[in-house]
Amino acid sequence: MPGRRRHISDDVKRMVVRMNEQDELPSRAQIRDYTDVAESTQRRILALHNQTGEVSKKPV
């Protein structure tokens, strides 16, 4: 069964980054419950943010 793909707004992606940067780190499961963003997607968002400082890839 293919994964359900949906657009995640930059605001929600920034929320994931901010929640991850808090002093008392919520778990990825807690972030998922609050934002409805899968843990694997959270990892991709955070990796992109760490590499580029952005939460979305720029169109080519």
C-alpha cells in the first residue's frame, strides 16, 4: 500500500524544527501526535534544515 502523500506547510515544518530544538525535547511520537507529521518525515525535515537552514527545497 503506497504511503499517503500530502502537502505539509512550511509553518508546520518550522513547528517541527522548533519543537525539536526545545530544551525539554518532546519525543518524535509526541511531535507526530501534535502535528500529524510522521516520524520519518520529521527526520527528513530536520536533515534538510540542518544542511540548508530551510525547511523546504527550493524549486529548480
